[in-house]
Amino acid sequence: MPPQDPITFAVVKNAMDAIVDEVAYTVLRTARSEIVKDVMDYSAAICDAKGEMVAQAKTIAQHLGAIPEAMAAVQARWAGRLAPGDAVIMNDPYSGGMHLPDIFMILPVFDGDAVLAWVVVICHHTDVGGRVPGSNAADSTEIYQEGLRIPPLRLFQAGRMDEALEALIGLNVRVPDRVLGDLRAQYAACQVGAWEIGRLAARYGAAGLRGHFAALLDYAERMTRAEIATWPQGTWHFTDHIDSDGLSDDPVPLSVAVMVRGDGTLLVDWAGSSPQVRAAINSTLSFTKSNTFLSVRCALRGDIPNNAGVFRCVEVVAPEGSVLNPRSPASVAARALTGYRVMDTMFGALAQIVPQIVPAAGEGGNTVVCLGGRHSDNTPFIIVDMISGCWGGRPDQDGIEAITNPSQNLSNTPVEVLERQHPVRIEEYALVPDSGGPGRFRGGLGLARSYRLLAEEAVLQLRADRLRFPPYGLDGGLPGGASGNWLDGQALPGKVTMTMRRGQVLRHHQAGGGGHGGPLARDPAAVARDVWNGKVSAAAARARYGVALAADGRVDAAATAALRAAAGGRE
């Protein structure tokens, strides 16, 4: 339904974007834990009365496509039973959630007795109990090991936190001050959103605002359909792999078929992907859908509104009992890794449809390094460090280093924060030379980080990938360098839970991004610049790019021409 007044429609659209960003900034300003206020692992959105997302903040995009299932679970349990000032929380992966550390808070905004909108804030909490500090272990084998499982429950009633539920949560988590503090930050942010929506309703009327919500969703759907209608019709396939689930050595394949239909919609079918696995990398269907939607959104034009109207154009199918749609009580704590690979696999298929847009594979998603133990005074500490790495080479530019994965919007934890708050010393934080995949446009370099433990001991939980299956290149570009983990110089697998002792050093380096285009087509001056910057060694410049450098670092044009001719000519 197009709005009668396009100017007011545009004002309301921009107002909703501003409101939801203010909700997100409120979380940032009031949260207690570094995983929220420094790493920024949280999300915010506003939904209409039916629960359809009409605006999303510039936060973790990977979360937001799961909101429809979360809203459905909350409405099924609480429809007609909530009042102003109430807020519901939930984290159950089998009832609309994603994994247990991600706690949804959902607050209704009223117009009289009727719900006008919902404000949603999702935060990754430092700990929700379970067998391992951080509640994020990749080697759990059922959800009951992973922590406190919360169905949709009312945490706040008329602005006051429920004392029984507060006590229950506080008793079951290792760092209750941080968890309860972050829950209060979520509530404060939801209240900001409710207040601002109320101001908007006072200006335009509740009925008018409902009309604009509907128009926003329809507008995004029309634009998405129109964009997809320009894509070539047909079905495109791609397969990528997770190294293993950590409990066996078997690779975990993800296979997708993307069908472009004539009506401007997509069918995305994940048949052929791995059955669900024993370890905790299973992804709930809501999370699989979220990453699928996000992958498609990344390939669309930038001015399409980020709301559920886009979701209407993408049908997602994943076999029940698969790693992308597991049956309860499968463990799911490390499901983010599988979500990253969903995006990599989707990008591999989309690169065949819109090759001028899609980059080569990035680092494979952030690495989680979790250290949990006790200070000398017996107070607990938990580090949940999420290392963000790089992008793959793009169709027209190199990959970017030290940047969040496209599915996230994270920041690397500042070294000073880690060392000030926890018994750890960061002894290395650097780019890994020669890790970027060679190509006409080079992949970004992976990051390296080293941690020396200063406490007596700690439980180390490591979730990394791309040791066996490095990030792929596109259009003749080569794969990025593989990732690696070492404890005191001894190699570790990608997924491990173990005890770390005082003085030991954990080193991790992430994979580099894949290259885009043939390496022999890269401008020799760009290769020389990379060597000068320490990103590519002189030996790699010669072996991978066919570029010879003189003693002063300049390109030796004659020697370079000879090397490239011997390698088969310029691509």
C-alpha cells in the first residue's frame, strides 16, 4: 500500500531508523560487560504490532533475521497479557532463540489498550551458566549442558524486575553483576525506544503510524522484488565446508541451491548439507534463515530498507535433522560458526548470479577465545574475546583487514580493556604477512593475537575454523591462508576445551581472505606497495604474483615480464 504522502513517509522512515539507532546507543552507554559495550555483540530492532520488523539498528545483522520466530514465540505465550512497562525475555533456541548467551528482551509499546509496536534488544551475555565459563563451548553434546534455558518469561512488570526470576538468573550464572547489569541495560534501551515511538505516534497518530509501518514493509518488498527480477533466472549451486565439529575429523559440508524465480523471489534450498552433528555447531532454523536473508540483502542495492519486507521475497528450506535445522536437544552454543559458513556458501552461489557485487570469502567468521577462572581473591573472571579479521578480495578492490565479518558489526576488544580487567597479557596483535589470498585484488590479511595467562589456571575454550578449508577465491583468485592455533608453540585443533596454566601462551592467527581475479593480473606497483607495507614478502611477490623487485623495492619491469611470461602470461 503506497503512502498517500511520500514526504511524510520518508520522514517517518528516517525517524524509525534514528529511533532504533538511539536504542542501540543506549545499550552501548549503559551495558556492564565488555562483550556488549566494547565488542558490541548486540542488536536492536522495532517491530509492528504483528511482530514484523520495520526497522533495525546498525548492530549485529546476523541476529535480526531470527526476530520473526522470537516474536511468534512471545506472542503465542503473552498475547493480551502484557501491560505498559512489561518486558519479556527468552533465549530458548527451540522456541525462537538462537543460542543461550543471546538473550532477547521484547517490550510492547501501547496505544491505549492495544499494542502499537514492539522494541527488541538482543545481547550476547558473558555467561548463562552451563559446563564451561562463557556458555559457548563447541564440544557440548546436548543443550542441557550449555546453560540456563529461558522460555518467554516476563522479567519486568510495570518497570520492576521480577525478584524470583532475577534470583534464579543470578544464582545460575558465574558473573551475575555483569549479566543482570546487561539485562537492565537492555530494559533501559527498550524504554528509550518506547518513549520515542510514543512521541512519533503523538505527532502522526497511532493509526497513521500503523499505516506507515505497513507501507515501509510493502516498499521494501517491492524494491527487493524489482531488484531480484533483474537477476538471471535459473538455479545456482555451491558447497563450502566447516573443518569438523571438533568431536570427529569429518568435514561438515554446507550445500545450497539458489533458485531465481520470475516473480522476483528466491528459493534457497539447503538440501545436501550435513546431518546434525554431535557437537555444538548446529544452527537452529531461525538462525539459518537469518544468515540466508542477510546474504541476499548484501547483494541488493543499498537504498532498500532493512526490514522484514525483504524476508518476504526469500523462501528458505532446510531439512529437519540437518546441521541447519537440528532436532532438540542438539547443542547449538557455537552455531555462529555455521552461520558464517552459511553466508560464505550463499556468497559462493550469489557470485555466479551477480559476480560484479560479491567478494571472495573472508576469514570465515570471528574466532572465539574464552578464558574463565578465578582471581587470587577467588572472584570469577570470564574473557569472551571475539577476533574479527578480514574480507576477501572484491571485484574492484582489495579485501579489508582488521574489520568485522560482513554478517556482524563487531569490534575487536581493546588490548587495554582485556589487560586492565582480566589476568591476561596480550603479547601480539598483528596482521599475518602473506595470509591474503593472491588475486588481481588481494584478500585481506588475517589477524594474529597471543594471550599469556597471568592467573593460576583457567578453562580455555577455543572456537576457530578454516584450518583445513581456507577461504575460497573467485574469478581465478587463490584461497587465503589457513588459520592456526598454538599453545606454547604446540599446534592445537580448531575447537578445543582444556585447562590453561599460569604463564602459558595461546597464539591464534586467523585465515586470510580469498583473492579475486587472477594473481598475474595484479598491478605490479600494487604488489610492490604490499611488500613495502610488510603485507606480502618479496618471495611471495615473485612466486605468487610473478613480480620481481629490485634492491630498492621498485618493480624490476624486465624481470617481472619474464616471470609472468613463464607463468603463462597476463590473466
